[in-house]
Amino acid sequence: MNFRNPSRREILAGLGATAFTPFASRLAVAQSIPTNPDVVIIGSGPAGLSAARTLAAAGKTFVVLEADDRKGGRAHTDTETFPGIAFDRGCAWIHSADRNPMLPVAKQHGFTLQLHDDALDHIWYGREKFTDKQTQRVKHLTEEIVNANSKVAKKRDGAVSEIRPIRTKEEQATATAMGPMDMAVDFNDLSIQDYDDQAELPPNYLVKEGFGAVVAKFGESVPVFLKTPAKKISYGGQGVQVETDQGTVSAKAAIVTCSTGALQSGYIKWDPLLPEWKESAIHNIPMALLAKIPLLLDGERFGLKPFDDILLEQPGKQDIYFICHPFEFPMMIGFVGGDFAWNLTAQGRKAAVDFASSALNRVFGSSASKHIVKADFTQWPRNPWIRGAYSAAAPGHFSARAMLKRPLAEKVFFAGEAMAGPFAQTCGGAVLTGAEAANAVIKKLG
Ligand SMILES: Cc1cc2nc3c(=O)[nH]c(=O)nc-3n(C[C@H](O)[C@H](O)[C@H](O)COP(=O)(O)OP(=O)(O)OC[C@H]3O[C@@H](n4cnc5c(N)ncnc54)[C@H](O)[C@@H]3O)c2cc1C
């Protein structure tokens, strides 16, 4: 494989050119949209669904506009690609579950939950398996870097790569686990203050029927106008007007829940133009990338137990993490993150599956990949309404998250994972921001 290093901008430009075609040619949907609700919500991901439920509970009228052909945004359980297996293409772990509003929803509806720590059980560097001592060293290094980062974060922002040089094999594995596999950016793109601000991820739960299915249940009762992208938002006069191909919705307020990738694309036109501070905030909180390479196996387990976490590290930042056989499914789900994930996405599905297959061959023997029955690759950057996995503040720009959240003209509110403070990047965080924005609107409307 040829891993030239295209810039993120180049990759997105290339992906965007092809990605918009099918959406542009969609026929208008037949239903007519109510034109004068109290609130118009843009996007039906976890944040939009949560905002809608909060408004409904307060007796406010609303319209939810969704560009895509399904509700849920980045919460998407796929039951078709691997029949009999619920594969989460987006969010899978209910993180910070002691504070996550989706855990009670999952419990209430009888979903099958599995507590899952995020400690690495086995690590390979090239063909060599780390000893227990080396694996322990990775754990200690993580604590050391987190603590050192925290001290610096109190004084300044910057890139986590400034905190400590990464030289040894153990340091490389630590940086991979903390950077690309968690925050979805490499250490040099990871903001010191952004990392420091994040809540602890554990306790984490996995859901046998899929986290996306939990979000679908949560949003089941919310009416959504699908295939109805917001094209223009006018907020200069009375109320807010949102133009779509199916007509214009006039409301007293709007809640915008698009990813920063979707906002950066410029698809939505603003009148008046966005103020400079809002434009900068959107561009300083870019999308990071975590991509999944699920491998359906013929039953071979390579000696690994269900829910084992393994990291296959090698020189050159081409690393892959697998969660093995979750819920006894005959599947290993590979994860690649950061620059390498953008590179693989630019190359496409075959390159990603080839990479995952050769990683298995490297550590489990040259015929290991023969056990792969079917494989896939999630390519969220190719979805023009998402364009990445989740947000990561650019080093030096952590404060932009607060500006991103600030309303416009006291009637255009913003919600979504990028605005979730310590729960940024997560589904639960997005749900909390949707409710928060809706409550701010309710207060405003009286
Ligand atoms: C690979 C991957 C793994 C992840 N893993 C986890 C995990 O394990 N745990 C976790 O908690 N989180 C995880 N996440 C993150 C989680 O999925 C997101 O934080 C969450 O879905 C964000 O919700 P949101 O409502 O802010 O945005 P979204 O889910 O992106 O919803 C926004 C909606 O707006 C729509 N939209 C965009 N533009 C327009 C427009 N012009 N008009 C109308 N609609 C528009 C989009 O189609 C989308 O439906 C993961 C994400 C990915 C991609």
C-alpha cells in the first residue's frame, strides 16, 4: 500500500466531490412540513432527538429536519451487513455510564449490557508480543502522561506531543492507545487542554443489540422529516427561517445539531453571514477520525477470549486495535484512528480490509486471514452530513469549544457532541447538550 500523506483538506475535497451526488438527485418527499413551529431542529442524531423530546415534554411545537435517509446520525446499528450480528457503525460504548443518560434508557428497554473495561489485554509490536511487564508499563505510562498533561493544561494549551518524547516501543503503544484509538487524533494533533478536560470513560458498557438501537428506541416517538437538508438559515429579522427543498420553515428559534464537519462544509448558507468568532470556532474544532474494520470469522478465535482488547502496534503509525468476539459473535472489530484512518479512508474499503488482514497474518501466522469470511470498513468521512467521527479541538484552540456553543442573536442555539464539555465526542454528551439547548429555548420562549 502506498501511504502518501495527503492533507486532511485534500482528502475531504476528494471525498466530498463524489459524496454529494446521490443526495443532490433525491426526489422531494411528499409530506408537507409544518411551516410555523415554535422551534426548528436541524439534525436527528442523539442531540436533535434529545432536544425534540425535551421540547415535546414542555408542550412546545417543533419540526426536525434531517438531511440523511434515517434518524440517529452517528448512532447507527447495522443488522444487515452481518446477518445475526448487531454491528455499531458509530457509537458502541456507553461511556461514563454512571452519568450517561443513555444507560437508563438501555436498562428500561431491556437491552443486553456488558461492562467492559478499556484496558489492553495483549499488545504486539511488529511480530513480538509484549511481556506482562511491558503491558503493565503501558498502563503506568498512560498515568504518567495524563498527570504530566494535566499539570501543563492548567497553564496553557498546545499539543500533547510536547509533553513527552515518544521513543520506546512501550511509549509508542501508549501514544497510540491515548491518541488515535481514543481521541481519534495523533499526539501532535491532540490538544493538551482538550484531552485534560475529558471525563473518565469508565464505566463503559457495550450493548449486544447495539448502542445505535438504544438511540433509535430513545428517538422512536420523535417525528423527523428525512431527506430534508437545511440549506439556508436566516436569522436577521423576526424569528428564524430555514430553507429546504421542501419549503421554508419559520420558527421562533432554531437548534442546530450538525457535526463540525457538516458545518465546515459550508452546505448551510447563513443570512447574515456567521460572525467571525463563530466561523473560527467551527474551524478550530475539526473532525477527528476513528474508523472500524469489522472482520467476520469462520469461528477461529486465535486463542483470544470474548471482549479481549488487543493492540497491534508497529513502527510508522499504522496501528490497529481489535475488540475480539464481543458477545461471542464470531467477529473481531478492528479500529484505526488519526492520520492513518484518514489515509485508509482515502484509499477505500479494500485497502482497509487488506491492512487488517495483514496485521492478523503478522501476529497469528501467515494464513490467519483465511479465517475471514466477510469484512467491512466504516467510512464516515464519505457521509457528507457527518464528515469524520467526532470533534477534537486543534492544539491551542480548546477555548473554541465554548464559542461553538454560544447562541446567535439569542435564537439560534447549537448542540451536539462537540459542545458537550467533558463528555465531548460521546453520544451521551450529545444527548445532554440537546436537552440543555432545548431548555435554553424553552426559557427564552417563556
Ligand atoms: C466510528 C465511531 C465510533 C464512535 N464510538 C463512540 C462510542 O463508542 N461511544 C460514544 O459515546 N460515542 C461514540 N461515537 C460518537 C457518537 O456517535 C457521537 O458523539 C454522536 O452520535 C453525536 O451526536 P450528534 O447528535 O451530536 O451528531 P450526529 O450524530 O452527527 O447527528 C447530527 C445529524 O445532523 C444531520 N445533518 C447534518 N447536516 C444537516 C443539514 N444541513 N440539514 C439537516 N440535517 C443535517 C446529520 O445527518 C446527522 O443525522 C463514535 C462515532 C463514530 C463515528
